[in-house]
Amino acid sequence: MNKAYFEILRGGVNTTIQDKGRNHLYHVGIAVSGAIDQRNFTLSNRLVENQLNEPVVEFAYQGPLLKLKNGKINFAISGDIFFKIIRKNLEVEDGECYKSYILDEEDQIDIISTKNSTYGYLAVNGGFDLKKTWGSYSINTKANIGPNDGKKYSLNDKIFIKKSDTKNIIKRKINYIYSPDNIIRIIKGTNFHYFSKDAIDKFFNEDFLITNLVDRMGMRLKGPKLENIVSTNIKSEGLVRGVIQVPADGNPIIMLSDHGTVGGYPKIGVVITADLDFAGQLTPGTKIKFKEVSLEEAQNIFKAYTEDTNNYLNEYN
Amino acid sequence: MVKNISNLGDAAVYCDFGSEVNEAINASVIDYFHHISKLIKDKKIEGITNLTPSYNKLIISFDLTITNYKKIKNFIEGLTINRDIKNKNQKIKIPVCCDDEYGLDFLRLTEKLIIDKDKILELYFSKEYFCYMTGFIAGMPFLGDLNENIRCDRLETPRLKMPKGSVGITEQFANIYTFESPGGWNIIGNTPKKIFDDKNLDQPALVNPGDKVSFYQITKEDYLNWNE
């Protein structure tokens, strides 16, 4: 029997394969990559009874239009997404996120757009038939690493699917509540003292706007100019996800999953791990505020975040 | 030696080896890097997801679901770095074509440095360089130190697209753009040699921290006929 696959009828803005990420390569200059919103990535796999680190399709803003060939599958979409299922007989169903569906041969999934967020995830029971590179299936378009020659998907590309179980599947639903409050919690960065008292006041009290310069590498913000009183350059050193660098123009940049592995701008802060999912989902035009927490608080918030995720994972409907 | 250890956010440890940039400090960073890499491989420490050595810092990223800052900090403080385990650093020779179509910034450099192109090339090619670190983009080596007469600031406006293979200089450092990428270094030539090879799974980067690199000039014909 021929293998089932998605034929891509529209690539969408930035459609890639992502998983938990690729470790132990920062020292050669390769970012971790991986799903920007790790919780939604995990939930999408849960909805179709996959291992939680099974690679899924990540899309941004306008997603792909996919036609299923040679088979029958069970799939689910997580995120805040507007999508439709176009059946072979041209009947159209409104899609609901956090719910698993059966898709038949020649049916289509039209992922029209994300709503108040940037990324969404499509998981298929059984997973996609892909090759691992350095322990991960994530596509890194910056270094052209991963499936599809490390490039985002476009028209006529195919994504092959391993055997999908549609017989023994319990249709599943998770009642996911997404309530971002637009406050990003951070821990002071290693160059926090490079900034004037006035800059620090502004950093924690004024609004910052997410600009249009947002991608999987990072997020440029615009707000009051943050005055640097020491030096606007440091000797290049390692970066991690969530680092907030402030270049000479005084506007912060938040590092996301595909960030350059080293950088030479002062680090004013680092977004706590528990807030990375929702920070990465923020859309251009959104205003946010930064709030300082201690390392201990951050660790406790992360515990609560993990418990929350586990509660969703254990929900059976 | 590590002078100070602090946290970089809630999932990374920031080891500070000092503020100067020199081979001795960097060699110490690289010793720690190799030593900890081996402990990770031998499963003597769990939860570490990445090590990022740079000129004088080492950043250790970890998985917050497995470990935490305090545990990793204690682990680092308890290490005795055995300097006998010398990693086998390589000597690498890299061909560069410096014709004007590849050496994009000679006009700027000759104006800023007030020396001619031949002199820049003579000073550049006569030295062996030390690889302090790799990064920013996959496999990009940060090499030093350049002769003092060819040190120049970054471009005022970075290029949006540096051609792949571009060989750049800025301040006391030299680098190679392993992929087309935005960038602000002064470009003196281009290498046809593969500096990053994702098919080589064990060691994708040709140049690694601690290696010695020298460059040699090739003609455009050699460049175009380059075959590996």
C-alpha cells in the first residue's frame, strides 16, 4: 500500500516541522529550534495519543492548505486557530481546536489563520515519516537543517505520514483556556547594571510594543529608549532562549527558538521559562509590560506551569 | 579558572572567566567545555542541554524539568579540570579568493586604515589565527588576533545578505560566513571551502574552538574550479 501523505496546496506563511528541539549544538552555532509554544505542541500530540515529543507541523499566521492522499488519518490542531475541513464531497466543516478528527483520503484541512496568537500545531496520530538530524526533527530554516532540506514548506511539497490508527482512536478533547495577561516575567540579565536608573524604571513601568520584526529567531520591541551608561557592546558570548538584548538604539530584542547562538549586545533580562510559550505567541501590535521576579519565584512559577500542563494532558473527554 | 558563577535566567548558568580576550583565558574556557562535554557523554551529570563557550564566558543551559541552577552551580564548583586531557586541536588551512568581486570592502578598508590592498593582504595572510569560538550562525569561527594595522570597526550599516563563504574582519577578529546571513564585518574575500558540513554528523564544523587556522590566497580560476 502506498504511504499516506499531505500534499501542500498552499504553503502558508511559515510552515515547518518542530518538536522539543535540538540540543548540544550551541557550541557550533546551531540554535535549539523546536516549537515556539512547547505546551501547545505537547497538547497536540496528546490529542492524537502520540508520544509527547513526536514531531508536528508548526504554522504561523496563515497556515497551510493540506490535502490527504492515500489513506485515512486521525489529526488534531492546537492553538487559537481558525480552520476548516473540506471533505471530498466538498462539504465544509468548521474546525475546532483541541479536538481530534478523522480525515479521509482526498479530504483537505484549510488552516485559514491564527487568531490572537502567532503559532499553531497540527499533530497526526502515528506521526510523520521524517528523518532525524542531530536528535531532532525540527526544521531550522536558518541553517537548512532538518526535514524538507531544512526549508519551510511550500506549494506541492509533500509531508509523509507513518501509519495512522483510525480504528481504536477515542475522539479526544481538551478544554484549553488561553488567557494571556500581557505581562512578561523576567529575571535580571547579566548586564542589568549597564542601564541607567531611569532606563530600569522605564523598563519595568512602561509599555513595550511588539513590532512587525518578529520571526522564529526573535522579537523586536519598541518602547522608551533604554539608556545604556556602560557600553552598548559586549564581547560576543552565548545566548539562550528568552534573553532580552538591548542594542545601541535602546530597543529590546527577545531571543526565540532559532536565535543566533552568540551575541554582542548587553542583556538586560531573561524571560522566565514558564512565560516563553505565551511570549512567543504575541502578535505584532500587542503592548506588553515586563515584571521582575527572583530566580526562586521563577522556579516556583515553572513548577505551577508544569502542573498546569500535566492537568491538561490528563484531561480525558 | 571561573571567576564568578551566576544565573542567566532560570535555565542557564553563566560562568565568567574574566573580561579580557586572550588565548590563555579562552583556553581555560575550552578546557571546561571539553571536560563538561565528556561528563555529559559519560552520563555523569544530567539535565544539561547545551554548552556555549565564547571568548571568556561559558554558558551552560539546562532542562528545568530535570535539574536547577543550584545543582549545576555546585557541580561546576566541584570540578577539577584536568589539564592533561588535551583535546587534539587541529591546524587548518583555508583558501581565499580576494578578487574585488569577492573582497567587498577593500575600498572602505583602504580608506579607513590608510594602507593599500596589497599590504592588507600581506598582513592578513602572514599570520596563524586561533579559534576562540564558533557560533552566531552554524559553524562560523571567531578567529584572532589580527595584525594591529588591519583592525577596523564593523560596517556602519550591516549588509542584509552576506554571501556564503565571505571572509570578514573586524576589530582584532576574523570570521567566515558559513551561510548567507545578515552581517556587519568587513569582507576581504570568499572561500570555496566547505566550512560547515551538515552531512558530517560527528563534527559538522571544520574549525572548532582551540584550532589554529591559516589562510592562503587563490586565484579566481582556482576558486571556480574548487572541488572537494
